[in-house]
Amino acid sequence: MAFVNYTTKNIAIKIVYYGPGLSGKTTNLRYIYSRMDNSSRGELLCLETPIERTIFFDLLPIKAGMIHDFQIHFQLMTVPGQVFYGASRKSVLKGADGLVFVADSQIPLLDANLENFDGLRKNLLEYNVDLNFIPIVFQYNKRDLETLIPVETFNSLLNPLKLPFYESSAINGEGVFETLKAIAKITVPYVREKVFGEKREPAEKDKQERKIIIEEAEREREKLKEGVMEEVKKAAGEDVEFVSKQEEAPIRMTKIKFRSQRDIENEVENLSKEFSHLK
């Protein structure tokens, strides 16, 4: 849930970038950070324990509208997608207002995308959040590489509700701000409804229709996977590329050490509250 400060008239909206390991989540945040003026962003932080880490920074958009007479701020964060960072991947979703699912477009990583997306759904349910009713934008990253999963396949497997999606090459900045603008645009009305109760929850009919679409998509998923897996076999002998040839410009990131994941969760909450107090 967004942090609201009624004194300073600020609302801090939490956007989480989620996806498999090395799909480009941190690259998105680093690119956004590097292109924003110092006055419109906070410090880029890496909160870490010996086995977990969370990337976080605050963002004040130049133009994002108002919620009543409250100024909107965004807090962008992500965690590594590898399996051994499971605690971080779950905890970062707590209180999320919007999601960006960053998928790796390389064919050999199809299963990693699907498994991570299913993990996202399960982790959200731990917080009583239905993935079908939270703002989400899909980013199909690394489109500058070869041997790619077709966008149509991605949408069939991950996005049957036909939600916003963007092709990207985050390392080159392509599609990064388009994705950010899209998730901001659909999250603001969602927060307005949640915080100020301006609109009722989706009608029961709408919920049932979405449920039917998702169930049909689940039945089709295995059939689609079979066809794509043939391409995976062909590509099995090829190397998987995790970065494009272009190097990322060095960006300063402040690392803060913590003893436990619980300490990181508390610090993220404190930072969120602190940012919402800024004038």
C-alpha cells in the first residue's frame, strides 16, 4: 500500500521490477537513475545481507499528475531473480502498488521466465494479493540479441489478459522509460482507488471473466510450450548471452550491510516513510 503523508501532501507509490535472474531488472533501474536529474531522484541504494540484497531508489517524476492535492513520488526497487534470493524476492513484494515483469527474451530461458512468473503469483498470494488485479506491465527484454522468443508467444504464455507490454533492450535504454511511464500511468488510478476509495473493487462479473481467461490460458500453456521447446532444443548448443556488447556506464551505488533480511525489510519501510515526508 502506498505511503501517504497528510502533512506534506505526498504519496509514495511502490513499483517492483520482478523477473528471472539476469533478465535486466537492475539494468532498468540503473538506466532510469542515470538519466534523471539529481533533484528528482534519491540515492541509489543496495541493501544487502551476506546472502540477500535489494536495490532501491526514490523518484520524483517531472509530470505524473496529482491524487487530489497530493504530490506523487515513486519508489523503484528490485531484487535478484536467482532462486537462492528467494526471501528477498518475496519480501520486496510486500505493499507493492505496481509491478513490472522483466522477461528474458532468449529462447533457452523460456522455462526460467515461466517459473519466475508462477513464483510471482504464489508470492503475492502470501500477501493476499491476486496477480490478476494489481497493475502490471510486461517488458520483453534483450530484443537486441538473437534466438528470441516471439512476442506473440510471450503474450500467450504470460499475458492472456492483454495488459501493456513493451519490447526492450534495457542495456541500450530502449523501451525502459516507455515501460516506466506505462506502469506509472496505470498504477496512479489504482492507488487513488485504494487510498481514497474513489472506485469500488472490480465487479464480480469482471472477476469471473478474468478467471475464465486465465484458466483457458493455463490449458493452452503446455501446448504452446511444446512448440517453443523445439526451438529451445535447436538453440541448446548455443551460448546464452546475458549482456549486450555495449558496456553500461559506471553509476555510483551505495551499499549498506545488514545482518538479516528482516533488517532490510525494516529499512525499506523506513526509507519509504522518510521519502513520503519530503516536501
